[in-house]
Amino acid sequence: MTTPPPPASVPPPGPPAPPDSSALSEALRGMLPDLSVGALLGFATGVALRHIGRVALIALGALFITLQLLSYFGLITVNWWQVQALTEPWLRQGSEQGGAWLARVLTANLPFAGAFTAGLLLGLRARV
């Protein structure tokens, strides 16, 4: 005994059809070039900042090794307490205000600052 096929008026089971998104796609179509350019520029900036930061840290480490070698051989004497006293306020102020300043500079006059920021964060995390 076979079961009769369902009537033709019953839709097949499955997820409901998405609403008509043509209005949304039309609204986003004009903004898409700005968003993609902003994300691409942000990503490139993030990758560049990672590499510049890495080079700066390597240079700082090399400077420290050089100072320690010169001090070890008795060619110079380094007052590390004075170095710490001189650099600590500058580093504290830089860490509190540096991020806000960099964000302000990098997104100034950009109509696509949101996409740029998202791309920047992706670029900082990218393994390139």
C-alpha cells in the first residue's frame, strides 16, 4: 500500500524563505566601496603597525644589550634608577594617551572609520 503524494498547495518543509532583501542590498551597494576600501586600508595599517612595533622592540633590545655589554667591560656606567625615573612618567602618559591619539590621527576625516577600525584590528592580529 503506497501513500498518496501530498497536495501541490502544501510547501515543502524546510527553513522559511528570507524576506526580500533587495532594499537592503540597494542601500548597502552605495556604501560597499567605502567599506571595502576602509577595511583594506585598516588591515594594511594594522600589519604595518605590527611590523614597525616589532622592529622598534628589536632596536630597543639591541640597545639594552649594547649598554649592558659596554657596562660589563667597564667602558660605561649606567644609572638604571635614573633611567627608570626619567622614562616612567613618559611611558605612563604615553600608554594612557597614545592609543587615543593614534586612533584620532588614523581615523581623522575618514568617512569609513568603522570599517577602517575593524580592518585595523584584523591587521594587528593577522599572522603575515
